[in-house]
Amino acid sequence: MTTPYQQIWQQIAQAAADCGRAVGEVTLIAVSKGQERAAIETLWQEGQRDFGENRLEEAEAKYTASLPSPDGSRPNLHLIGALQSRKVARAVALFDCIHSLDRPKLARKLVSEMQAQQRFLPCFIQVNTGNEPQKSGCSVAALPDFIRLCREELGLEITGLMGLPPATEDPAPHFALLAELAARHSLPHLSMGMSGDFETAIRHGATHLRIGTALFASKQEGT
Ligand SMILES: *Cc1c(COP(=O)(O)O)cnc(C)c1O
């Protein structure tokens, strides 16, 4: 029987092969929001090491206890949801990578906490490519100045751009725009692609896929 994890990797490998990319360029982040610890452990046993959560409290509840690990490895935790400035200290303590950096106040807070804790996390800048007022993310217009602030003034490690296309639109132009912006600013990574559109995202250069529903499909069907 093929597990959802194996199935997704087959699809990733196929999509990468179709556009001449190496599958090793792609990191799969299992988005475990709303999932039980048991479902996370199942994926962990299958070899999954990168996990994403969009809320700090939920991540703390599920990931503070270590996962069974004979080889001593631990999960790489990615914060993929909005981060409030007052919760930055806890986020820096728990996560290994931030995908939702989107404003100067948050950038300044992250720098001071990283220095205080001596934990320097790579960050993706989230870009609101659809200009959706209800969604977080830096606007395309503000991006050049924001990147300059983060890198040159604050010395943050900006590893790439993160995007979340409008749910009702074709994601392809949004992925293309994000890729173009990353290239323009010499940023190596692109956090884009979810359960419904990750193959399209791979074609546009995604390096970090954030997949929830499709990976935890068996649980979804049973409920
Ligand atoms: C929930 C979530 C995902 C995963 O979405 P699925 O459609 O379940 O794969 C990806 N990115 C963000 C920011 C999310 O909140």
C-alpha cells in the first residue's frame, strides 16, 4: 500500500523531472496544523523531518515533547503563519525557520530576540502577491526597501520569499511573480505550493512546499 507520504514524494519527483529540476532541491514541509501528535509521529517514522505550524501555541503544545529518535535527530520546525510581535521570543525559542516575516517592526523584534537567545533563524519574507487586504505579507511595492532593511541594516538571514496566492485565482502567475522577485534580489529559496498546487509551484521553482491536507489524507477521510 502506498502511503500519502510516498504518494506525495512520487508526485514531487515526477513534477521535478518534468521540468528538469533535481528533486533534492525540494524540501517538503508537512503542515501539521489541526493534526494529532499520533499523525505527526506516523510521518516522522516514515522519515519526514520538516514540519510546519501556523500558530505558536499549537506548535508549542505538539512539539515541545521530543519525537522518538534513536539517531538523535529532531524535527525542523517552520512557522508558516502570522507572528505577533509580542510572541517573538517564544517563536525564536521553538522554531528553526520563520516563513512569515512581513514588516519592519517584526524584523527588529526578531533580530533582538535572536541576539538575546543566540539562535539565528533563517527567515522567508512573506509577499502578498495578490494584494489581499485581509492577508498578511509585505506588498510587492514595499519589498525592495524591506529586503534592504532586513539584510543590510538588521543583518537578518533572508533565505527567500514566501507566497500564498489568493484561493480563488490561478496560482501560476503568483508563483511566477514570486520567483521573479526572488531572482531580482538574489534570494535562493521559494516557499510556495500547497496540497492543491504544489506541482505548479515546482514548475515555477519552489524549494519549500508546505503541504497539509494531502499528506494527512488518511485522517481526513476517516473524519
Ligand atoms: C494550512 C497551510 C498550508 C497547507 O495547506 P494544505 O492545503 O492543507 O496543503 C500551507 N501554507 C499555509 C500558510 C497554511 O496555513
